[in-house]
Amino acid sequence: MNPKIIALLMHKNNLEKKQLQTHQFINDMPPSAWDNQQKIPLLKEDYFLGKQAVYISKHNRFAPYPLHGQKFLEINYMFSGSCQQIVDEKKIELKAGDILLMNVGAQHSIAALGENDILINILFTNQNITFKLLHDIHKNNSLSYKFLADISLGNPLSQNYILFTKDNNSDIKTTMDQMIEEYFLKRHYSNSVVESYLNILLIKIIRHYPMPTKNLINSKQKIIFNILEDITQNYQTITLTYLSHKYGYNKNYLSNLIKKMTGKNFSSLKTQQRIIKANELLNSTTLPINTIMDTVGLTNKSFFYKKYKEYYHKLPGERNLINI
């Protein structure tokens, strides 16, 4: 990080100096920034994001910030130190390097920050990015995620926040630091660069979006989950015979169990994983479609196009309907 930015973030602004003396919260937002018609005050989108796609600020230290909500998506990035928050009535501790993504409508309060506790707020609005979108993307691109989400392990959309700890977000943190530096240095075209970094950041967040964390409740679910992981890793060569030997089940019994637990037979799941992998290659390489088909183990072009259209509701090469 640029030393100028570090010095800027560590510097005490006038409001922080006042809060340091009294340890009482001082509201520096005008009435126009708040929607007080709700039970919990909400910060308005147009006040912060009326003329820009991204608003970044340092959270003022030395006094607790009261419970509030917002009409936009918000990222809290713990640049240094740590902080305690309550998000939707759940206690969360952010440590240096941690990233907290909060959905529209999430309610949170923040305990007083100390001298070395630097918390960065990143506010943004993007009509195409919601927690439901993150969930749907992973359901369409992971056999295992779809299975976990579909077997009543709890509503994966019930939580209004996602915590990315410093141990699993290194590439997210890199983009975060670049975006913060660009925002505060105010160089030529910085707004455009910051918006570009935001798009990269959102794509990386999608990449790291976590699976449902509830435990599988019985042995059959555990076996099917493991089988789906096997298919994901070895979709080109895996066979039902191999899986029956691996898990010690009769081949016909295992075939029926897979169909019962997933709603699809083994062959369909393997084809689905091949389509998922083909989609990844279409979006991340310049390989021609014929080469991609060979790579994933599909030979019939008509069959490939048909299955791809069924799964992604578009043909290979068509523009993705999700515009990040």
C-alpha cells in the first residue's frame, strides 16, 4: 500500500478528535442521508452513490456506531487492527485482512475503534449483484453446492452477510487494496479505474462464495456428496462401476440411490459436469468450441448445444445474461 494512503488513513480527522475526547458517537450525516421512516434508520443509496458507482470512506474511530441499515451493498474491510460488529443480531469480529460483505437491508452496529483499528467502508450499488445471484451462480456451476442447497440444510439466503477471513481471501484483498489506493489518490480517470476494480472484486467474491455449512445429516447424504465431488474431479473418466467399488455398494443399488437423492441418474450428472466445465472454458479461454468439447469428453455437437441450452438457457458463445 502506498505510504501516503497509510498516513491518510491513520490521520485523525476533526470528527475523530471530538469522538476521542467524549467517546460519544457524532452523527456527521445530514438528514438527507437517512430514511427515518423505518424502525431502524436506513442510509440512502442516492446520497452516497448518486454520482458515482463506488463510495469509499474510513470509518470514524473512538466511538460506537449505532444500529442502522442501508439501501445498498456494503463491504467492510479491516485494513488494520480489529473491530467488533453486530450484524443482524449476530456478533462478528473482524481482524486485519478480513472482509465483510453485507447485503442490501442488512442491519449492523460497530463498537468503538481504537487508534490502530482502521476499518474501510466500501459502498456500491449494482442491480445485477445480489446474494441470490451468488447463490444461483453456484447452483448452476457446482454439483456439490446444488446438492447441499437442495436437501433442506437451511436456507442459504437466510444470512445477510458473508465473512471472508484473511486466510481465504488473498486475491480479494489484493484487488481491495488496489481499489482503495486508486480511490484516495484521485489520479486521472480514477473513477473509471475504481469501477473496473469493483467488477474484478465482485467476480472474485463470486469465486469464493461459500458453500452451505450445515452438516450432512445421514450417511446416504454424505456418500452422495462425496460421489458428486468425485464426478466433479474425474468427470472425463469416472464410471459407476468405479464408484460402486470405491464405496462398497452394489452397482444397481448405487445407481438408484443417486437418482433418488439428486433427481438425476449418474450419466446425467456426468454430462452436467462436462457442460459446467465447458462453460468455464468458454468464459476463461479462447479455445474453439470443438476443442472444448474434446477437452470435456463430448463428441456430438448437437447434443452439446442442446444440453448447454438446457442448463444455461443460452447457446455457447452467446453473451451471458448476467452482466457483472
